[in-house]
Amino acid sequence: MPDISENTPLFKPMAERFRGYLPVIVDVETGGFDWNRNALLEIAAVPIELDAEGRYIPGEVFSAHIEPAPGTTIDPKSLEVTGIQVDNPLRGAVPEREGLDAVFTPVRAAAKRHGCQRAILVGHNAHFDLNFLNVAVARVGHKRNPFHPFSVFDTVTMAGMAYGQTVLARALQAAGFDWDQREAHSAIYDAQQTARLFCVIANAWPNLRAGTA
């Protein structure tokens, strides 16, 4: 892979880089693997920004702890992995609609600021996050979802091509970043780390950045 320090991209506004879509890293923590049945418990989103030289950088993180929606279930084994204490009042959980708004409102604002028509979800195993998001949107009848309903950018594919690694922790380490296993499986931490991974890989491909591939 090229050294990104040697490949400053041709500066183009974000709206001209991804067919008018704003990349936004999203990570969800859930009550299991079945998006039709299991609860959405955490969500975090990191819009991608541009620095003064036109490089991709992670933006501000927006997040929410979410109360399990009525009718959803939680597999106790999933809580053993995430460490989420669903009934802990210090978690500051909010109803699902409010949690979605905590992410959707600033994402729409970021897309508008960049002149993008909408956001595109970036994730590690991105369709897992998108499916949980889409089911939650349908469950609350949300009419202002800023994300493309089925297209994604997946950092699993990107990291596999760039580093030969598909596990998030190993891909980040291959990219030269630290990984704190104690912080893993927090939506905020995983979204921030995935944003770093997306940016370092995307910044390393000048032809794709310049739109000439």
C-alpha cells in the first residue's frame, strides 16, 4: 500500500467524491444477531470530514444508549460480550425514536453542510449495522432517515484488500493503530476505530480519491 504521506489528494468537495453521498461510520450494539427480533441497544455515528488538504478525517461522534423497544428480545449471551447492563439507570438510555434522532439530526446537518444528497453507512460488516438500523427505522415509523437504504461501504472488504486482515482489531493493528480490548464492543469506541481505519485506507488510494479510477 502507498504511504499516505506521499499522496496528498486532489482537493475535491465531498459532494463530488462519492456520487453525492457522505460517508458516515456507524456501529450498533444489540441484544443478539437477529435484527428482526433482537433489541437495538447502542448506536454511534461518525461523519467523515475533510482536512485543509482534502484528506479524510473522522468527524465528531454522535451516539445514544437505547431502551429495548417493546416486542424485541435480548439474548443474554450478547450482553456477556458487550458488557451492557440494560437496566442500569446510569446508562442514560432513551426511547428508540429519540436515540435515532440523536444520530440522524447531526448526520443530516453534516450531509447538508457538505452539499451531499444523503449519507451512506460505513461499517465493519456494514450490512449488520444497516439491517438493525433499517428495522428500527421501520419500527418507529421514522420518515427522515438520512442513510441510503441498501448501499454501504464495508471496511471488512477495504481492510482485506489493504492489509489482508478482516477482523477489526487486527486490521487496525496492521494499519499502525492501537486496540484496547477493554473498550471494544462499545458503539462509540468501535465507530471511532472504524472511522480511523476507513480514513487511513481511503487516503492511501490517490486514484480513487481523485475520481480517475
